[in-house]
Amino acid sequence: MKISNSARISREFYKTTASPLDRLNYAKELNKQFFEKLVPEFKTDKIDADIYINNLHEVSPPNIILQVEKNTDKKQVGAVSLGTNKKSIAGYIMELPIDKNNQISIYDMDTCMHEPFHYFVEMNNPKHIARFVSYNKHGKKDEFEKFYWENLYSKQDKFDIKELKKNLDEFLNNLGSKQKLDFLQNSRYRLSEEKYAYEQGNIYLDKIQDIHSDIIPHKIDGHHYEEYHFEEKIKLLNDTLRDTINTIRENNKM
Ligand SMILES: [Zn+2]
């Protein structure tokens, strides 16, 4: 499956190979530009979803296809997924907390700055998308996703990194080399992206409440994402990936 030009930043933009840090910073820059356009639109504690969407399109590179799901009326829900047609990844689908009056609340700005960040990161990292495509090809998507959601992108009552390492090793033991690499790479890309997306969401929720202290009666906190223990989990994935690559190399020598 190909990644079409409508799902990635133009190749001319990245004539020289931009580092992962450059790509991350560019995604942050686009998110910042989007936030700055959004701020003056708030005259009350709500804005019309169309105003949000139009501003997002204005900041986005013109070649990128984005569809925002409207009138979902699912409070506190947000997601970005890949839009596909038969042959290629064609663009992005975003879900946001839009109420039944087609409005977005200032108090949901954590989610409403988290999701565009995913979108900006992904269009900047076709490698991540390619890895996700490869990850889905093994016929083990359900199994992979179950482990990811239960053990990695989840909050545990009592987080224990040793317990997680044990579970991860057991899970990987049943996989082939390519499956292991795709699972580990995809999971670490996704968890890192979440860590930064939560960070961005909280930064901008805090900022916009300060800027618009005139129109809001009280400030609220953003997501308490430290309960996900992203840093420790990403480190475990990186260490496991390095060990897995070393083992594969050793085995190939024989
Ligand atoms: Zn997210």
C-alpha cells in the first residue's frame, strides 16, 4: 500500500533528509501556528466547529487531505486515523469533541490541540505510516492491538516496569523476527507521539485559559497523562528493539 502525496509533506520540502528532531519541531511549529489563529476566534467559551476546521485547513500544507468528523457528540473523544482507498493511504480522518450544536468548548482545548499534533507529526513522518502498514500485514493486527492497548497505551493501577518487561518478552517470544521489529517500532513511534501530543494539549489548554481569562470563570487542568508512564515504556521498547536487532544479527552470522 502506497502513501499518496495527499498524506505527506511534499518531498521538495525535505530535499535533504531532515532529522527526526526537525520533523518533530516542524509539527510543533504547525501546531503553534494553528493555536495562534484559533485564539482570537474565541469570543465566548465556545467556537463553531467550522471555524476550527477552516483554520486547521489554512495552516495545513495545501496538498494534505483531512476530513473532520462532525456532530459526533462524543464528549472528550478525540482521534486521528489514516484515510485509505483501495491502493493507498490518502489522508487523515480526525474526531473531535464537537457538541450537538456543532461547537467546540475552550475547556476541550487539550484534546483539540492534541489531535492536530498527531496529524502534523504523521504527515511529517511517512516512515511511521509505512511501519504501521507493514504492522497490519502480518494478519496479527487484533493480537498486536490488544497488547498495545492493554499493556502500553493504558494506565495500570500499579505500574511495574518489570511486570511489563516480562509480559512483553512473553508476547514477543511467539513472534517471528519481522513481526517483532514491526511491533516494537510501531509501538514506540505511537507512544512517543502520544507523549508529545498530551504535552502539547496541556500546554495550549493552559495558555488559552490564561489568554481568555476574561471569558472563563475558572481554570481547569489538562489530562493527567503521567499515569501512562510513557517515558519508562518508551525506554523499555527502545532497549528491547536494540536487543532484538542484535539477536537477529547474531543469528544471521551463523
Ligand atoms: Zn493521542
